[in-house]
Amino acid sequence: MKRTVLWLVVVVIAGVSFGCKNRSASGEKKYRAKFEIAGICSNYTFSVVEGEIDTSFVAPKWTDETTGRTYKNAFAVKNPCLLPKGLKVGDTFSFVIDTNPPKNECVVCLAYYPVPPKSLDIKVVQ
């Protein structure tokens, strides 16, 4: 009996620890992304590389028409000016989906570079 209770306690603690690992300090679900493309005029493409994300938020498979390269779980950002200044192509980082983003008041040019059809407001949470 004591062994069963002890085993149950261990399983519960492990489950809680594992479940909290993918949450930010505020309880939001965390993901890992890779900065894939820095197109002209803040036309940025990212891909989710860690974390189970709802595929209605991202393009499960997207091909850059300029290079022919295909990306999994790709997305653009709605708030490119709110990204950290030092972020560059190839970097991986943790982020949460920003459900209450600040007003995006930066100016970006309107030159075209293809981006995935899905875009997110994100907050980088290294």
C-alpha cells in the first residue's frame, strides 16, 4: 500500500514538472521557434521547432516561392518591430503567443517578399 502511494506521488510530481516546463512564468504556453527568413521590409518567416502548436495558427507546410524551400509549422509575425533587435536568421528562441499585444506603431515599407499565410503576435521569452 505504501509503495503504491509513493509511486502515485512520484508520478504526480513528474507530471506537474513536465507540464510546467512548457509554460512561461505567467502560465502561457511556450514554444521554440527558428528565425528562417529575413525578407525585405520586415517580411519575416519563423517555424515552430518545439512544442505542440495548433495547426490553425501556423502553416503546417509552406514553400517560399522565391527559393523553393519548404518549411514546417511556418508563420509570419504581425508585430515585427516588437522583436528583439539582436534576433537574426538561424537563431532559435522561446516565445509565447501574445493575446494582448501592445499597439504596433512602427513603420515598415511595403515591398513584397513571400511569407506564410498565417501570422502571429508573439512575445520572445528567452
